[in-house]
Amino acid sequence: MTVAKEVIAKLSCSGRKVCKALKISRSVFYYKRRDVSDKRVLLKSEIVKLSKKYPTMGYKKITALIRKSGHCVSKKLVQKVRREEYLQVATKKPKTRRQGLSTGIPTKATHKNHVWSWDFMYDYTQRGGAIKVFNLIDEYTRECYAIHIDRTLKSEDVRNVMIEMIDEHGVPEYIRSDNGSEFIASTIQEFLKLQGIKTLYIEPGSPWQNGFTESFNSKLRNEFFERELIYTLMEARIMAEDWRNFYNYERPHCSLGMMTPKEFAQSKTKSATFPRESNRDVYDRYNPIDIYQSNTLSLNNYKPDFILT
């Protein structure tokens, strides 16, 4: 620009001809930079101040706060100042969900105690108290083995319910579940490994892979929780156990040929394989000798596997 002005001063020609000769834009030649006003400096300091005070707010909310204080400001200006001062809200990093390690190959249940599945659901009593419901079913017979209800349920509670069900029904080969913190806890992992039960964890955000339990949860909610007025935790436990018996012994199941889960299980008893031994059976078999206080030994129902000759 200095050269163009010197040429105009010496030759006394128009700025248009000089700009054409030097091949520059006339708007650039005639441009005069404006001095930053005090109002603009004050506005910028206000933007910076509010952005630092509320670091989680975006430029739209900061603009609204400044306008409420009486200043006239555009969203673009606020966005520009925040960008120049590196005051933009940091992008949230996507949370990674923990996923359990499956020790078995995804499989479809072909006999009783082949695949069990478990899941949680939530509801409220009429008094506003939250309740947590733990459901355990057999995928082949559709029998519901347990509906355990409490205010809170941890991995230790899940393990205790599982011990009771194994003693009553035998040990399953597989257990299918989602990636809930209770199911992938080390306590449960160690317990299942000790029992020889293989885990089948579904992919995160894929409830259809645990369809049997999700279907049961839907029936439990539609036929029980949405039809009964439950005021206390004890009422919930008693009434849920009554509904579980109704579900197993009286309610026809479409996928079982309109038989109840218990009828279907009994019809498959002859052709089904025998269930694996429970912990209690193994303990009784390998500990036949009872020691009494009188220091006498009694062999109760003990038959040796060998004969001395």
C-alpha cells in the first residue's frame, strides 16, 4: 500500500489506475483499520470472564447471560472470542462399557440345566421405595427358578441365590447374562469357575441376545407389577413368589405347546440327561463318615466301591 501511495503522490494519477497497474484490489487500497472501541474490549473481557466462571456452558448460554446483563452481542462474536481464547467446551469422551469375558460358545438350550439365564429389573412400591428384582430361569423348560427382591442387590446376593438354586435343581452347563456389574464381578466369576459353569455374556446394547429373560421380565411386569398394588418389600416378596408358582404350574406357555413350564419339564424327564451333581451331593458322597461327640464312627448309608479279599 505504501508503494501505491507514493506512485499516486509523484504522478498525480488516480488510485483506480494505480490499483489496476499494480494489480491490487481497490477495497484493499482504501481499507482503513478501525480502532478497537472500549465497548468491544469490555465485551470481550465479559465473555472471557463468564466462560471461565461457567466452563461447561456453550457459547449460546454465555450469549444469553451477557444479553441479560444489558449488553448487545451476537452468538458469532461470543463463539469467535471463546475460540481465540481457547475457552471452548471440551468434547466429551465416549464412555466405554465393561464387558464380561465369555468362557463358552453361544449356544441354544437343548435340555434342562443346559443354559440358565439371569437378569435384573426395577420397580417401585406404592410408598415410593425402589426395589430391585433378580430373575433366574431355565431357557429350555422356561421354568423360573427364582424371583429375588430386595432394596439393593450385590454380587454376593446373586451368588447366594445361585447356591440355593444349584442345591435344588442341579448345576447348569452355561449361564447367560448381560454385562451388569453384578454379573461380571470377580466374586461371581470365581464362583462360576469353581462350579464349572461357563459364561455367555451378550454384547453391550443387545438385549435381544438374552431374549428368554427379557421375555420373562416383560411378562412379570405386565402380569404382576402393573396389576398389583405393592406397599412394602415383604408384600412384594410374598406376592412375587405366588406369581412364580402360578407361572411355573398353571400358566400355559405358547412356545411349549400350551403346556406349563413344569409340565414341559416333566414330559422331558425321561429323555433328558441326568443333572450334574450339586455341591451338597458331592460333599455327602466323599464324606460318608460322621464323627460324633462320643468319638464313635458311624457309616451312614455308606457302600464301599471295593471288597477286601
